[in-house]
Amino acid sequence: MPTAHQHGPQCGHKKIPHGNHTDYLNDEGLLDCANGQHPVAISENNPDKCKPLASSKHVHDDGCGHAKVMHGNHLDYLVDGRLEHPHGDHIDDHGQLEVEKDSQEQTGGDPRKGPQPLSI
């Protein structure tokens, strides 16, 4: 019988500070915490308004390589710490999402594979 995934410093999921605790971004784009799963809330810091990025030719989809993030009732993508939302012929900026870095991420490694050498 498989064991349930246990979030922690080396589990491989992105860590998102949330109030007085840390949430983990799971593979479905939801935040996992002690109180269950939830999306990133619509807020002043993370609005859901149409705010086109200056230029973006990138197409977000399941295979684009960016983490999916549920934001309110829609799907955004996490790109360099910002939430990007595909919207018609452009991408909207839905604000900064603070993501904690762990030691493997800072040194260029995949936390699921252990420390990796830096590419210079």
C-alpha cells in the first residue's frame, strides 16, 4: 500500500510562505497546508485584472515547463516568481508570488535528485 506524500524541506515541491506557516505547491497547482488544499487568493498583491505584460511570445500550456498555480477560480503559471495568466492574445501579470528557495534550488540541483553541480 503506497504511503501518502509527506511535504518537507526536501520533498521537491515549491514552498510558498502563507501567514505563519508554509504551503507547498502540489502537482495540481493547489497549495497544500495543514488545513487542506486551496488556490492562491485573489488579493491586492495577486489581482485577477487584465494587465498585459509588455511582451510575451511564450505560450503557456501543460508542456511549457512552468508550474501551474490555481489563482482564485482560474489557472496561472509561475514564471520567475510571478503569476502569468493566458488571456486571449496576451498574457496578464497577476503579481508576485513569494517562493522560498531551498539549498538545492539555490545551487542548481533538483531537490528530488539531491545536490547537483552548478552550471557556469
